Amino acid sequence: MKRRVLYRYLNILKEDPTESNEMEENTLYGYAGRILYVDLTTGKTYTEPLNEDYAKKYIGGIGLGMRLWLDNSKPGVDPFSPENPLVLTTGPTSGTIWPTGGNGHVFVAKSPQTFGISESKSHGSFGAELKRAGYDAVIFKGKAEKPVYVWIDDDSVQILDASHLWGKSPQETEDIIKEELGDFYVRVAAIGPAGEKLVRIACIINEKSRAAGRTGLGAVMGSKNLKAIAVRGTRDVGVAKPDEFLEFVKEFHERMKGPATKKYRTLGTPENVLVHNALHCMPTRNYNNAHFEGAEKVSGELLNERYVAKIIGCSSCAMRCEHVCVVREGPYKGAMARVEYEPLWAMGPYCGVDRLDAIIKGSEICNYYGIDSISAGVIVGFAMDCYENGILTQKEMDGIEAKFGNHEALVKLLEKIGKREGIGDILAEGVKIAAEKIGKGAEKLAQHIKGVEVTGYDIRCLKTAALGFAVSFRGADHNRHGAYALDIKGKYNRLTYEKGRAKAVKDLEDIYTIIDSLIICKFSRGTYYKEIEDLAKVYSLVTGIETTPDEMRRKGERINNLARVINVREGLGRKDDTLPYKVMNYPVPDEGPSKGAYVKQEELNLMLDDYYEVRGWTRDGVPTPEKLKELGMEDMIPIVEAKIKKA
């Protein structure tokens, strides 16, 4: 197939050879030392040296990505404006052989769901390839006049015509691009039809099944007419202390074969279905229940017995956790998709559906259109609740009998969301905006935080997790804190909240931002036996920047404060650190260990006061100038001072 070139620009780090040589001498270990800028409006591309101070302060990944977004954006920018930059970053371990860390990448932008800062991570091989091409980050600015894809081949950066790819799935797009470029090993990240149509839950998919899934960054990519990013890299990625690093790699390979990762290597995350159901902490039928009577039919055990065809792993991963499932018979015969707990829960128990074949088909549909399968399932559950409460009629639902448990309705509604067709056009806005458009009390049925749909933990009866969810800078998200583990494992009484617990949430958040800035897979977190000490050692061995555990924890705290400062700049605050309506107004009705649980307003107030105090923020949730100075973030003080004066 003939390649269609719109623009071509050869980058050799500016045009001054002396500057290029100087940069090569000064490049930090673990970093490529370059930031690539792609202006989709003009077709111009150029590189700038990585700011070493940023590398040391914000590590890489989400930390570096958010800092670069802040530097390249204006306050109040609309998420779909050409002025909303889309930042793609790697981490210090990307491109190395560090187990689970050599393969990740992150997208950062203002979210069309939260209207605040958002990040979305993915693994596979794409991140490793980008790092080997010689970039720590790529910043996409502006908007192309017509559909394009960007082809990064080491120093050569081309912007190519993607008109023939518009309307195609990420999987089809990847195959066509590889054929055009004549290289099967090119790595591709692409959006599907949903991203093109600005579906607010659109994601960015690499290697056909790996998704930078949450917060709608696929729609931001679509708003720029950017269909895909293709990468090939041939550079080596050096580490500061290769011998010690290799020994640590060997040690972690052994750790990842042990009990800490058994769950992911065997049943995978779907193991959570029966665990959460037994505790009555699995949101069911749009938070109408916390226990699903059909859990055995959608369990990880049954999934592995009947549907898992193979288990594969990412580049540099010693675990292998990707459970690829195939439907071999019935109405959904031939459907194939990777299945994790969250999408399984969202399209299963949350919609009252007890058929794994329909859930696998639903996951396949989400992959095809390029939509976040967690949010998609929650949106369908919301629509079913609206239907059963008479808020949406069968006519308004395009003739679909959208009752809980109707697997055919699930599949049809997912298709409509992906296409923005009929009722799907409204549902594609996400539950928050869709409920506002529907009216008639639909807002009470829309279970979200900051506009992002809830995940598979009933936070009415997981009070530590409830705080983590409320303050998460990217909305409803278990992956910004992991506080659910403290409740589920019994460290705290999960049905109550008492002052002082916020310290545990804050510490977990700081560790999670470190993990996501190094871009290490969270599934491996249990193998870091000394936790922060191990993370600091990895960073030191890779970069050569000797870092103590206290200094590493400080980096995590700094990154969380960075995210909060950005959200404060964009108008978010205490009013947004809240919980879904049903969590605070509809006690768990099921007979069992969680009966009657919910979060009262007084409890939420206690949680937030406790958390802001631990963080060193004001009662309105604004980082203080003193806290920012303590963290070496003086340049951000004017942002918070302006907000504090208005309060």
C-alpha cells in the first residue's frame, strides 16, 4: 500500500551539532534526554533537551507528564480544544529489562470527563519502543486539518495521512500501518471510531488489547485528528550500574514467580469476583445491591475453566497476567478478548448479567470501538436503572428492553455507545453529563466521582477506600491509592471511619505515584518487599542519582501535590472531593455483613478534614505555599495563592 506523506521533518536534536554532542554527554542514565514536540496544526516537529531538574523532581511517567502538561497549557482550556496538549511519556525503567517496568507508557491531558488533569497508563511493548527511539516524552499540540498518524522512526518523524484509517478499529489500524511501513515489529497506539466521535470514555489502545483506558484521553486524541502513533526505536537504553542492576533484575524475576504474584499468574484479577461478593462489597445493579446472586456464573474460576485460551505477558514481564478468553459456542461464538476483574464486574454484576460469553463479547466490542470497558459497563448499568425507574422509556432506548440481567441489551447498548448512535449518543457523554441531559432524577442514578464512572468496590462498606476514591485527582479510581486492600484484608474496620486513617491513604497515594512515574506495573507491587526502599534502589541503579527512601517518598508526595495544584488551577476543589449519590444516600440493603452501610455527610467531612490536614493543605483542599516551598515547588505558589485569596 502506498504511503501518503503529509509532512516530513528529520529531527537531529536542533541543527547545531555542538549542541547535540553536548546533550549526548550530559544525558542522564535511564533517560533518553529528549522531549519531542509535534505541532499537528503546522506539521512542524522539533526536540528540546529534557529538563534534568524535572527528571529528578518528577521521575518520569505521570509525574513528568503532568509537569510538561502544566508548562504547555493555559488555565481553563477546553479538553477538546487544540490548545489542550496530549503528552506521552516514558519512565526511567522504560526500555530496560526491569521486570514489568521496561514496557510502560503514559498519556496525560485535561480530561473530557473530569475537566481536570488526567493520566492513563498502558503496558505491552509500545513504551519500550518509544524510549529506544530516543524520547522521554512526546507533546502533541494543535489539531491536524485532516486525519493523520505520526510515524516516529528514531530521529525521523513523519506526519502521514490517515484518511484511509478513519472509522477503523485500533486492531485494523495497527495491521494496516504495519503493512504500510513494512515492519511487523513497529509498535502502534491508536484510537477507534469512539475516539474519532469524541466519545468521552474513549481510550488509546496499543498492541490490539492493551489500553490507556480511563478518563477519555482517546477522545482528546480524536479531537486532534490524530488516529495513531507508530514507533520504531533502535537505540540502547543504558543504566548507571549495569552489574548491580542485573543482579536486582534476577532477584525480582524470582520474586515474581513466588506467592506475591500467584493471583495474576493463575486466575488473574477475576479472582476478586468471589472474594468481594463474599464480603458483600461488590456493587451490583448500579449500586442497588452489594452482593450478586449469580457470582458463581461469572467467577474467575469458571472463566479460566471454560474460556481462557492462553495467558501472555508484556515485554520484560516475569508474571504473565493477560488472560485471553475465547467463546467457543452459542450466540457470541468467536468473541475474543482479554478479561480483567473490573470490566468483568462492570458488564456482569453491575448490569445484573450472569453470562461470561456476553461479557467477553462486550469486552470485544469495547476493544473494537476503543472505549473504556469499565466506564462502558457502568454506563449501561446506569441506563438499565433509568429504564427500570421509568426515567427512560423503551422508545427512548431505541426499542431495547434494558432490564438488569438482559445480556442482549448490554451488547446492543455498547454498540450504540461506540457508534454514538441513538440513545448511545447521550450515553457516550458518560453518566454525569448524560444524567444532566436526561434529567427527571437521573442524576441520583449516575454513580461517578468527578465525572468518571465508579469501579468494582462498594465504597459504602469500604470506608478507607471511600476516602481514597473521593480525593483521587483523576476521579473514581482504585488505582490511585489501593486503599481498598486495607479494608478488604481487615487492617481496619471497613464499616467505620475514624480520624487518623488518612495518613495510610496519603502514604499509599505517594507510593502509587512513584510506581506510575517509574511506570512499573502495579500487579508487581507485592514483590517490593521493602516497598519504598526497593523503589529507591531501582531508581538509583538505573539513573545513577543516589536516592534515599525518604527522598523517594518525597518525590511521590511532590507529584501528588503537582496534580492537586493543576486541578486547583482548573477550578476543582473540596466540592469535587465527594462520593456518588447512592453511596451517601442508599444504605446497602442486602442481608449480610455490610447491611445498612453507607457514608454519611458528617463522615465524608471528617475524612476530608483528616486528609487535608495530613497533606498540609487548607480546609478547602488547596496546597499551602508553605507545603509547596517544603517540596521545592516554589514556582507553583502563585497558582495556589490566587485560589486562597478568593476563598
